[in-house]
Amino acid sequence: MAKWRKALFPLKILFGCAVFVRKSLYKSGLLSRYKAPLPTIVVGNIATGGTGKTPMVDYLLSKFSNDLNFGMLSRGYGRKSKGYKQVYDQSKAQEVGDEPLLLAQKHPNVRVSVCEKRPKGIQQMLQDSPNIEAFILDDALQHLPLKPSYKIVLTTFQNPWFLDALLPVGNLREPASSAQQADVVVVTKCPATLDVQTKNTYKTKLALAPHQQLFFTTLEYDTHVYGAAKLPIAEFVQNPFVLLTGIANPSTLVAFLNEQNATFTHKSFPDHHHFTQVEINALRTLNKPILTTEKDAVRLAPFGLRNLYTLGVRTRFLADEKQFLEAVRAALDVLH
């Protein structure tokens, strides 16, 4: 963490107290929590920034949505609207958020909606789609008015919570000990190969509770890019290009492209960035192919940029994938 953030230690104490009081109010019952009548899986983290939640939700939907009718609910972070909205494959990212739109496009058999008040969102989805059999929620771990039935907490290999601190000194939304509320912990964005000693070190330092299961995953990029044509990544990187990102942490993607010996200029924007017409006009003047992420592509789609290519990414388990799927399946079967 940056050295200047250590000067904010008094604010960290205040933030920690506020988190404690808020959680205590819900734990004591003074503030009520809604529990859905169906299995409700939350994929979240205890830190700000990109930990790979969307690839994990995408992974879960790809594994289970053919067997069960799923509802996927998100806050729709970065959208310019409020309240409840159903997400369609032709929705606008500004209205529903880029991540929910991406998931709706990739999983047309899943009912996707956004609502900042998760209990209200679930109740509305059940009213509109009574055939829903289970829910997956993206980033609702700190949304205490909702009481999920199963919690999957993510932390990155590069910045695990045992190396972090509470906001504003670090990036933790709540104390590291709160991660013990999870059923499963997944260390994301790991190197493609990880030795047993490193795994054991992480298991010790993460200080998991006895009931928790621990898994390690990496991000695996597609072998092709998609644009005006489908091209093998090895062929695409033979010529210079512009990498355009508006995601929380593009370092994994940059490292992957460097491994491909690619020559590129990186134009990096904040997470969920809404591109202005001035920025789009500047991109149109570039005389090079533009490579971007799937999440950025849904925000760029309305502008019809030429020479725009997309590189997809997915979650891959380094080991014990079967055990993970069995654990989730058991959680989904609770009420069936």
C-alpha cells in the first residue's frame, strides 16, 4: 500500500468502529435481514477492487444454469439509473451496468436484473419469474439486509487480505476476520502453476475457520480475439496494437500480453468508465487495431468502433475443481 495511506490510521479506526456497529445491529436483530425462499449464493470479497467476481459468476452460471432456472442479481455498479431493472441482451450498459449486461448476453437462459436493494430485487424477480429455482448475487457480501444461504469469498493471490488493511489505510471493506463468515474461500489470479508449499502458506495466513474450504484459481484468456474477424491471439499480437481497458486491475491482462511478446500501447481508464464522445473520437483516429476486454466491449458497443477486438477470460481451477462443484451443488440442493 502507498506510504501516504498510513497517515490515515485514525480514519481506519473510525471506519472499523462503524463497520462493527453496523454489523452488530444486524446480528442483534435490531435491523432485520431478508432470507430468500430459494438457495441464494453470494460471490463477493472483503476488499475493494477487482478480485475476479464476474469471471467467477460467469463460471458458476456456465456450470449450473443448464440444470436449474437461475436468477442473477447485481447492484449494477457504475450504472446511471436507480432502482430495479431487468437486464436484456440489448440493454444499455449505462442503464444496467456493464457486468450484468455482459452476463445477460453470455447466459440468455438466465434472468438477470439489477437493484441496489437486494431483498427488493429478489422479491421482484420472484414475482416476475416464479420459475426461478436459485439465485446468484454478484458483490453482495456487505449488503447486510440480505441473508444469503451460501457465501463464496474471493481474494487475489497478489494482494490477499493478510497483506491488506482496513480502509482508508488499505483496501479492506471489513476486518479480515470477517472472511470466516464464508463457506468457501477462493484465491484468484494465481500463477498458472502453484506449488504445494505456497498453497499451504496461504492457507495458514488466511486463517480459515475449520468449516471453510479453500481453492486456488487462475484467469485463462481465450486463444482467439473477436472483432471483424476471429483471429488466433498468436497471429493478432504479431502487429502493434492499442490495449484499451476500463477495469479495476488490468495487470493480469498486461502480463499475459507481455508473455505473448506483444507490442502495444496501453490506454487505461477507471473501472466501469463511461467513454465520452471526445474519447471515442480520439480512438477513431488511431491507425492501429484496438484490443479490449469483454466488459469494456459492452460499453463501447454503441459507438461502432472499427478495428475493435475483444479478448475473453475465464476462471480455471488449479486443482480440486470437482470438490468445489460438489460443494456448490450441495448448497443448491438444500431446498430441492
